[in-house]
Amino acid sequence: MRNLFVIDIGSNSIRMLHARMQQGKVKSINKWLIRAGLGEKKSADLTQEAIERGVDAVVKLREKALAIDPEAPIMAFATSAVREAPNRKVLLEKISRRTGILVCVLSGKEEALIGAEGALGEKDGCMIDIGGGSTELVVRYNGKICCATSLDIGCVRAKSLFAQQDDIQAEAWAKQAFLQCRIDRVEQTVAIGGTPTALAACALQLKEYDPQAVDGFILTRAKLDELYKIMAPLDAQLRAQRYCMDEKRAEIILYGLMILRAFMDTYHIEQVRVSEADNLEGYLLFRKDQLEK
């Protein structure tokens, strides 16, 4: 099995998966994350500072990959913050010049389908992916995709809109977006992204993040209320000290919690299963025919 690397250029963080593929299945070896905050912007354009942070993050992750296996392919894709930015070519060209990596900018629907491929595999169910700039929903029933959509709601976007207001307004905003979708009740719902994994780690009271403990954790609607009551009175610094998250995640975690709570309330879902496998694994699965040649 050869080494493979794939980089996800997200609105809040930039992540890289080291994996191997055998017989059409992805074996995850390790993941790395760098906070770049591409979605933190005052206009539609990416700021110059965000572009530099993004390029630097990709350079560092590429260096990690090369240190492990200089012959392994390194792929990359970008999501909400980049696809919405009129000046995205500036970021993409700088990444190409400094690393040689050509970044694939995913549409919202592609992002949704790739996340579902990683989290659900061939199983039926619903997937929710709460990101920094967008939230993706997919429903598979009897092996067929019934719904695959991307909504313009996310943790970083919510913070930019509601930081100076009562944060409960973010929950009402998210509910309005979810009401646009028609999702029938499903037997299982899988949640991916930094919000559910961080909330699972908080619920488990982990001192250090443990992906094996987080993967498969059942996050109930009642537990979300409990976590909100504990974390809401704390500032970001105290949240970061008390739970295993950095301050950047601590600044947006309540917005992500409210988006997840709004989703569960809209569709009367009592619990979700948290998955470590996400769009990074999904991207490799979508490209498996090419990669196995």
C-alpha cells in the first residue's frame, strides 16, 4: 500500500490526512490541523493576511508529507471560504507557485457528497457536516442519495454575524436555513466536522484529544443543553483551559453547538453519532479508481 496525502482547505482550519488505500478502502494513519481562519473576513474577498496564513499552512503540511514519503501524491481541495471568494485565484496561484499543488475547489454539493462518502460509506443514513462557512447535509436511503445540499451557515460565519448580539439569534438563523431542506426521518445521523468532534471531546472530559475515543461517540440533544449551560458563561480563554481545544475553536464552539442543536430540533433528532472519518477520507474514496491504477 502506498502513502497518500490529502489537504482540506477549510474556512476555519486547514487539515491534512495521511492514509493508505487497499481494496477500495481508506486506512487513516494520521491527521494534522492548522488554524488559518480563511473565513474571517470583512468582505467577500479573502484578506491578504488570511491568504498568507493559508499558503503558509499548506507549505507546512506539504513539508510534513515530504518528510514521511517524498514520492507520495499530495492532493488538496478547498471549500466554502475559498469557493465564495472573488479573489480566490490569488490564494490558489500562490499555493501552486510555492508547493506545486493544484487545489480543487469543490462546489457545495460536491463537498456534501464527499463528506457523506467518508462518514457513511455505503450505509444509509443522514450526515451533517458543520464547517466554518457552511453546513452540508446528505441523506442516503436504500442506497440512493435523496438529498445533498450545502447551506450558508457555519461557525465562523455565525460569529461574524452575531458576535455583538444575543448568540441565541444564531440558533434561530440556523433553523431558518434548515427549514429550507426536506429531510425525512432516518435511522441514524452521523455528524462530522470540528464542532461535533470538539463537543464529543468535551462531553468525554478529555484532557488531550483522542480520535479513537471521539469516533463513534453518541452525542445526545440533552448533552448539548448541558454543555451549553456549562460553556456559555465562560470566555474563550477559560473554555480552552477547561477543555481540550485551542482558543480559536473555543471562540466559535457555541455557534457550532447552536447550529447542531437547531438541526436536531428541526428534524426531531435525539442523538447523532460523531465520526472522525469525514471529507478527507471521502475525497480519497471519490478518487479511488485513479489512485488504485
